[in-house]
Amino acid sequence: MTSQEEMVENLWSSGYLHSRKVKEALLKVPREEFVPENKRSYAYMDTPLPIGEGQTISAPHMVAILCEELALKEGMKILEIGTGYGYNAAVVAEIIGEKGHVYTLERIESLAHRAMDNLKRTGYDKRVKVILTDGTQGYPEEAPYDRIYATASAPRVPEPLKTQLIIGGKLLSPVGSDHYFQELVSVIRISEEEFQTKKLGGVAFVPMIGKHGWPEE
């Protein structure tokens, strides 16, 4: 069984991790507390794990990629689309510190409640707010955000998310026509109307269901 330390060292030596603050967050947040009990022996394997409702917890290397690409700093306000069991939000919260805050949107009620329980049990509930809503519409009540990222794939980057970024802010979202293989897209807001878009490589995420995502099947 792979330990937390072994998992993080493997991510470091493989090049997925290159900043000390992301490495330390992955060492501190207990992934076994954010997976179903019958999957805890697999918690530190570098693989996605099913969490029910057709959803998964991302593989640790993907969490590392997202956190590194977001260039997170202490005190930032973050919007996450797709809470799942709350692991990614907890890692981000650890990186941005006590003065930062994560707003995370989940459309599936059972997952939202489980994430709330997991975050409370691990002490991250003060820095992470779970909201039950259609994540493709963002959360304008707390906009603008320094960073926005999605843990599910959309046919295109949802427009509401782009408009909820601060100028100079960064958004990461998997985009693609195939439900299980997409391109990770980075969007930087240059001005009110101008956005700089860059493709970062292939990824595989579950579909982002909602008004500005995929229709529910």
C-alpha cells in the first residue's frame, strides 16, 4: 500500500510537482478522509477513484497539475466547479492559507453533504464553503475571483465563469467534445472584454452538467 509520503515523492520525481507549497499541501491533507471508506486502502495510489453518482475523485497527479498551473497565493479567493468529496478544495485551501477562501459548487446533493462532512472533520470547513448549485453558472454572489478551476469537462469554457474572474485572474477548465477525453484550457483575463487562452494538454474528466455545460442524460 502506497503511503502519503511515497505518493508525494513520486509526484515530485515525476515532475508533476515543482513548488514547495503544493508539495507541503499534498503532504498535509489526508486524502483517505476524502474517499469512500471501502476505497481508503487505495487513497495514495495515483489514480482516480469512484465516489458514487457516476463521479470520481481526481488522481493526485491531476490535483498537483491544477494547483501548480493556478499559481496559488496566500489570501486568494477561489471558485471551484465540482466539489466531489472535497479533496481538491481542501488542498487549495491549505495552499492559500487562513486568509484565503474557496467557494466550491456541487450539483449533486449527496456529494455536497458528504464533502461538507469531510471538510468539517478535517478542519477545512472554515476556509471552504460548499454550495449546492449548477456550477456552470458560477457563483456571482462572491465574484470576482482570483482563480477559478473546474474538475469536470464542458463543451467550451462557460461564459459566466470567465466574467467572474478578476482582471489578471486565471481560469482552468477541461474542454472537449468527448465526455472522457479533453484538453485542459487556461484562460487569463486581460481586460473586461479580452481573454488569453492556452491549451495545456490532454486530460480525462467526467462531464460538467448544467446550463452552460452538457445536458443531463
